[in-house]
Amino acid sequence: MTTVEPRSIAPAAPPKRNVLLLIDSFDVGGAEGQILLLARLLKESGRFGVHLACLKRRGLLLAEAERLGVGPIPEFPLTSFYDRNMARQLRRFRAFARERQLDVVHTEGFYTNVFGVTAAALARVPARVAFRGETAGWRTEKQNALERAVFRLASVVHANSEAVKTYLVRDGVPAAKIAVVYNGLDLARVAPPAGLRREDALAACGL
């Protein structure tokens, strides 16, 4: 009688959570750079299915976004928050969210907050992360009121500093809903080349 040794079966890897980063455009800017850095780090971690979408498919950073290899980057162009096109783009986003089986939607500023968090709520995306990166003086009172309403639909409001958190709390956003995550810096992009002399660096900067 032969004895058959039981074969060990490796546990199945947990399914990746699908994360969408919604960007206004690919113009060069601080928030845009942070979103692309976050997309790259999430992808490199291997733990997430990373997706990108935008409101305006333009800008110098578009080529960098495409090199991330996260698949097609759909555009949801807006003309107003209060017209038929807004309703049409919300329907498109809802279908897109269901097709990609999104678990998280993370926006990057006022316009993506209003559109993306609203659309994610309509699509019943489980986690909706809004973003605020500035305090007072950038938006009209009407815009601030609209964003406050949208923050109520968000699961978390990402603030990039304690000053922004303090401002949001004074503006009526519950402190427990705010997560402070500071901006990151890709050190590889600012590291000086090997062998660079101080004299050459000064000359390159016209100093």
C-alpha cells in the first residue's frame, strides 16, 4: 500500500483593491505631481490596482502619467456643475466605476472633489477620499459652501498640513473625518548627478 503525501496548497493572494486617482489636468503643479507620485508608489507596492482619470486630458505631465502603465486614462470634461453635461459625466463615471470595480476614489482639489466625490457616492464606491491643500483666500464663499457639502459625502478628507486641518475644523468639517498626510518628495528627481562640482552647479543657475 502506497502512502500519498498531502500536498501543501499555498493560500490564495487577497484580491487587490482598485484605487482611482482623479486629477483635474496634467498641467505642471504641486497637486498634480503629488497624484502621479502617489500613483507610482501604489503601483510599485503591488498591493493595489491603480487607475487614473481626469477632467481635462492635457498638460506636460500626461506623458509621465501614461508611462506609469495603469491603462487607459478616461476624461470627464465639465462645462459647469449645474448643466446637463454634468449629469451626463456623472452617469459616465458611475458606469466606469462599476466596470473597474473601484474600491477607493481619491480626488486632488476643488473641481475633482465636487465631481469625483459626488460621482463616487452615486456609484456607491466604498471609500471616497477628498483633498484640501490650502486654507482661506482661494475660493469664493459659494465654492466653499459647495465643497463643504461634498465633504459630507466623503469618507475621509485628506489635508496636507495641520494648518489646513485647523481651517477645515473651523469651517465645520468634523476633526475625526480629517486625515493629515504631508506632501511627499521623490528624492531621486532632485538628487544631484554624480561628480557635479559646486562651481558647475552655480554656473548652471547663473549664480
